[in-house]
Amino acid sequence: MTTTSTLIKQRSLLGLKELSKEEITSILDRAAYWEASSNKLNPVLHEKFVANMFFENSTRTRFSFEVAEKRLGAQVLNFSAAVSSVQKGESIYDTVRTLESMGIDAGIIRLKPNGVLAELSEKIKVPLINAGDGNNEHPTQGLLDLYTMRKQFGELKGLTVTIIGDVLHSRVARSNLYALQKFGANVQFCSPDNLRAPELNAPYVTMEEALRSDVVMMLRVQLERHEGGMMGPAEAYREQFGLTEERAATIVPHAIIMHPAPINRGVEIDDAVIESPQSRIFPQMENGVPIRMAVIERALA
Ligand code: CP
């Protein structure tokens, strides 16, 4: 491997599984620096071009990357599959290669299929940042989740974090699991039998046990990835695995409630819980900006 390709790999962010605890800490610390900055604009990347390439829908990730890029002064190109030549049958590789040919310095990329990002990263010669690939990883979501927990509790070691819901289809669950275990957090899952991911190294607990956690992390039921009505009736799911108002009232006083969003209101979480005092759902979104500033800066500065 040449020095250049090693550098590109080091600056890319494909997942948290392969990232060391020290590298994660360094990104969290840098995010804290950007969060504390009193300047909205810090144009340290004003000569850099960044392409946001979303081949799957997004609101939070896409716009927080764009805000982060603009706050760092980068030149931003927004690619949207729905209005691109993808509609004429152009491949993901040809699309990314096209933007690379035009001189982008880094690419933010969200993809539906698993495995494509890893292949792209072998061929594309600019740093790539994973904005969510299939059910594999969503590293910047994992980072902003760790950042939110660290802000709340000071440290991650010893925290009990229960991730509840559609673990099978969740890249958020995977990125959180990989990263939190590096810091000595106790990660556990709670999920219906048919939405479990047995290959992941964490125990499953009951809903009653889940409610005794320091962090109660709800997952979106990803209906668009389900085959043949995997969830069953929404009301039955809510009764068994939803964070209802009644259940939320029983969590420990110091606990926080998280959800990556978008949210199926009234299915995995009740309306009244979403902005309750123990919820950190909107602060998670707020924390996404400094985290993504740190990640883009790491790729380009
Ligand atoms: N949490 C998250 O990835 O949200 P979006 O799909 O809206 O980006």
C-alpha cells in the first residue's frame, strides 16, 4: 500500500468497529472544541470541496453534514440520487468516480446495500465518510450518541446501555455496540425474537430489565427493510416493546432516553416521552453538527 492510500484510509471513516478507543476519544474531544467555539463560521476548509452523496433518504445526517461543512467553510456539493443519472441506470461506482474526477476532496456517502462502501473505498482516491450503509454501520450517529452520553455522565465506562427494538436492521445499534464496548460500557439489547441479530456480541434482556439502564436507547422500527409484516400490528409492538408514557415513568431518575430518529411516534415511543425531561433526542441531533465538523476536519485538514 502506498503512503497516499494509507493516508486516505486513515482519514476515511467507514465504521467504528475498526476505530481505536483513542481515535474515537480524539474525535469526541475535537467535537467538544467545536461545540464550545463562539464563532459560527471557522473557515479552515475554505479551499476544500466536499460532496454529500446520498443514495438513500436522510434528513438529520445529510443536513448536519452540510451545516458542519459550511461552518468549516468548505465548498459543498449535494448529490441526490432521485434527480441524478442514477435514474438512467448509472451505477454507484460511476457516480462516485464522476464526482472524484471533478476534483472533490472528500465524499460523504449513504448507501442502501451492504458491502458497497468497502468496495468503493478500495477504488476511490479521496477520503470517504460513511453516512449509513445498509444495516452495517452508521459511525457518525454512533459518535454523536457516545458524545451525548459522555456529556451526560462524564464517562462511558460502567454505563449500562440498553438498545431496544429492531436490532436486526439497525446500523445504529451496531456502531453503538462496537464503540461502547471499547470504552467498557455494558451494552445489552431488548427486541422481539424475529428482530434480533444473533451474530452481535451482547445479551438480550426483558423490557423490565431494560428500564433499569442508565441509557434507554430506542430504535426505529425500519418498516422499509421488513419482509412480510415482520413487526405485526403496531399497537401490539407498542405494548410489548414501546417506550410508553407509563414505562418511561418507571426508568431510574438519572437515566436518559435516546433515539436516532426519524421516529415512528406512538409505535416505538410515545409522543409525550419524546420531549420529556429525560429525553436527549433533540440534543442528539444538535450534537451531530460538532461531531461531523470533527470528522470532516479529520478527513481534510
Ligand atoms: N438518524 C439518522 O440517520 O437520521 P436520517 O436518516 O434522517 O439521516
